[in-house]
Amino acid sequence: MGSIQAQRGTRDILPGEISYWQHVEATARHILQKAVFTEIRTPIFEQTDLFERGIGEATDVVGKEMYTFQDKGDRSITLRPEGTAGVVRAFIEHGLYAQGGVQRFWYLGPMFRYERPGTGRQRQFHQLGVELLGSGDVRADAEVIAIAVDILRGVGLDDLNLELNSLGTREDRVQYREQLVNYLTPYKADLDPDSQDRLTRNPLRILDSKAAKTQAILQAAPLLGNSLSDASKARFEKVQQLLTDLGIGYTINPKLVRGLDYYSHTAFEFQSVQFGTIGGGGRYDGLVSELGGPETLAIGWAIGLERLIGLLQQLQPRPADTTDFYIVSKGEVAEVQALKLAQTLRNAGFKTELDLSGSAFGKQFKRADRAGAAACFILGDTEAATQTVQLKWLATGEQQALSQAELLSQITTLHQQIAHRRETDH
């Protein structure tokens, strides 16, 4: 009988990679807390109707990619393919709109889409996202984009390209849709199969086609920007000016459309050469009311963590996962004292690893070196009998005896020594 393996399109995030994830998560959490965004955690499965209504039945996500099943109560359930619809459902269900004003949320977690796995693309993948509900102010658009830029720069990515477009109002898009369909209909037989299907169901998504022949046909297609009302154009110009004022560079991509039906006005994506779209978002002023809530203006974005971390792995070394102290011990009494010492050091704020092997001191010292510890605490029969401990700084080999009873009083000095030696090493 063969071994059981992870399902296709899923993967294990192993200890050798996890420090990248923790670096991204810690950076994002810090920046979002400073911007007073509050974390929200929603279920990973929802009623299927939520996504059909919220994302749009004519989208690829709903039409082709959702993990949908009947549960034991014969209810249609779907693993969430994106985060916004669930956040909006929670916003409505719990009456959060009654608090009034602007509400800022962020989330992080797994999403699920049935598509062909590839580089940076998994069937279970992870997204970091923000949702700002309750404001139609152009500054809200600039604020959420600026926060995304801060996070991407904060993890070490400075050269991603921000692409920007305006999808205008629903009325603007209705007018444009008619023009686009009229233009493409004579070319229907030459379009790729997906675009042929989208021509009647979701023609704006044809702009996003990767098929070379379809893109060639689109070269002379009408542009959405030409169908925008004067008010929509003025709004988009204000967004651009605000980004310029914030020192955020961007490229106007008149063919940029987001794949979900709920977007309007500002739409944007962050692009990399290696992985394509790292993340993106836009304004979704009609979604809350579409799902049964009050009219609520809103904007948000999501970043795909697999793609982001794949890019980080190419560009920078694994974030350091340093250990302060490694405790080496041998002997029955010494090993009990070593366990107590480990807890004392951890409670004092030190990252401390206790060797549990019981092997010879030489082998334990080698493991201490591999752990990257700054120093070792050594306890043997002699130390156990005299209630002392040997402190050995691994970079220099310096060693000194300390009283176990007085160790707590020397914690501040140890903190200073650790910091100083790390600075010296670098």
C-alpha cells in the first residue's frame, strides 16, 4: 500500500520556508495595525448562493473554479474562492453597518479554486486582503493602495508595477459592453473558446484573455475609458493625483478589468515579471446592497501569498531565524535543572532551545552551532552539584561560570550582551 500524499494543487509549507511567511504576516500585521485596520476571520465555507450573487454567475470563478458540494443537510456549500464576499456577508449579518462611519477590516487565510496548478498557483492558496467599507471618498482608494504599497515595500519588494484603470459606473459599463460586443461579434469565430463563451455572458473579461489571436483582435477594440461619464473621468483623475502626491508610481492600463462582477470605478493590480499578478483590487460600491445590506460604498484588495513569497524567495535570503540560547546538559539531576533553566530563560524573553537528545556533549555542541545560537548554557554533574551553569559564547569560545540562583538578576546584562554580540557579528 503506497504512502498518502498531499492532494494535487495543495502543498505543505515546511519549516525551511515558513520564515518567509512569518516575515510577510508580521510585516502586514504591523502596518495594518498602524492604519487602524481590524482583523476579521470568516468561515472557509459558505452558502453557494453568496458567491453566485456576490462574484457573479458569469465569471470564471463561479462558472468553472468553485469547490461546491452538497452537505449532509442537502445544502449547497462552497469553499471560499475569495475573501470579500464573506467579509461583506459578516458585515450585513452582524449589523456592523449600524455602527456608521468608515470600517476597516483585514483578513488572511486559505482560499480554494479548482484550476490547473502551476507556478504560484494552487487549488488551496492564501490571500491577505483589506476591505474599507462606508466611504466613497477618492482618498479611500488612495489609502488602501498606499497600504498595499507599504506592505510590499516592507517585505522588500520595491519594483512591482502598479497598473491602474477605471471601470466607471454600472451605466458606463452597460454602454461600453454594447460597444465591445458590437465590435467583437464579427470576429467571434476567430476568438479563443473562452472568449466566444464570454461574448454573451461576460464580454469585459475578454479584455483579460491571454490568447495571442484574441489580443490581436482587441488591438483596435473600443476602450472603456472612452465610455466613462465626465464624473467618472474626473474621479479617476483625482485618484491619480493623490497617488502622485503620495509618491506612488503607476501605469494606466485601459484594458485592466477585474474578474468579479462587483467592481466599479477604481481597479488596480500589482504586477511582477516573474509571476504576473501578485495582487489587486478595486471599488465595489454595489456589493453590500446586492447581498441584502444597505447601500454601502466600499473598496478593497487581496494579495496572493504564494506568488508574493515565491518572488521573495528569488530575491532575498531566507529571513534569519535566530536562537538566543541553546542548553546542553548531561546527567539525571543536570537534565532536570536544564529544563527549569529553559523555562526561566523563555519567560525572560529569550529564544531558547533545550537539547533533549541525552547524547554526548560534543554532539550537543554541534547541534547548538547548527541552531545558530548566540551562546550555550552547559550543565553537567559538576554544575548540578554546585548549582552553577557554564555560559559559552559560541562565536568566540569565551566561557564563564554563573550561579543558577543569581542568573535571574543578570538577565538584563544578558540581553545587552546578546544584542551587542549580534551587532558585532554583522
